Amino acid sequence: MKLEFELYKKIYQKDVNNYIIIKDDGSYKSKGAYVKKLSSIDNDLPIVNLALKEYFIKGVPVEETINNCKDLMMFQKVVKISYKYSHTLYGNKKLPEKCLRVFASKKEDDKGVFKVKDSGRVEKIAGTPEKCFIKNENVIGKRIPKRLDKDWYIQVARKRLFDFIGKVENNE
């Protein structure tokens, strides 16, 4: 019988379904929503995902990765509501779409996004910022607007980092 093994430099594990394993050459294997490899059809909060990987693999503070990014698409939060809901709301405004690309906003008069059941019950869409703006058009290659709230993304990244390692250094 032949025994195989691999050597790893570091292992960070949130739980059995969320981990990143880093090899000596800097390559890695990952599993789970926080550090998975993204694709064109699964591209939710890519900046947070990248910030965590940069931290684990290269030691780059999450704040640095997020603050240095200028690509709007990297900040998208994609939300889809199921057939159990009749429609979405942006603040009090009814929207025809059931799939939204939302971005955290610093602008005081921007609203949150909600989903509405047939019964009329309104629920905040989970994981979305209190204030956001919606851009459902193509955002590939678009630069970030001044109203984008990078601090919201930093807080999400810090929380996820804490979920993995139980502490977060403040590197601002």
C-alpha cells in the first residue's frame, strides 16, 4: 500500500465546510462561501472574498485590499428573491426585478432593499446594507462612485475574518 501526503504552509478553518489551505508556493485550496473561487455566474461580494484571500495568503490587511480597489463590479452584492415573495422594495418603492445588484452607500437619502410576501409582510433582504444603491445594468469596467461605502465592505471582511481566526487586528 502506498501512502500519499502533501505539505501545507498554513490552514485557516472556520468550520468543516469553510477553509483555506495554503501551500508553500502560495497556491491554495479553498472551500466555503467566504473564500471560494468565484465565477461569472457566482460573483457575490468579490472584494470581500479577495480581501480575505489576500490576508490569508499574503498577509495584506483587508482594509488595504478594499480601499485600493477601483472596480465597481468587485463591490456587488447580488440578491435574488424566491417565488415565495411577490416583489422587492427599494425603501418604499416597488421594483419589478427579483434579482438585484446592490452596493453599500454613504449617501443619506439612499434606502435599503426589502422583499414582500404575498401576505404583504415586508422583510429586509439578508446580508444587505442599510443604505444602498442598485445598478442592474452592466458594471464591467465601471469605476466606483463617491457614494460607495467602502467601510461597509471592510466591516463585512473583518467579521468574516473574525469567524475564521477569532480576532481582527485594526489596521486602519
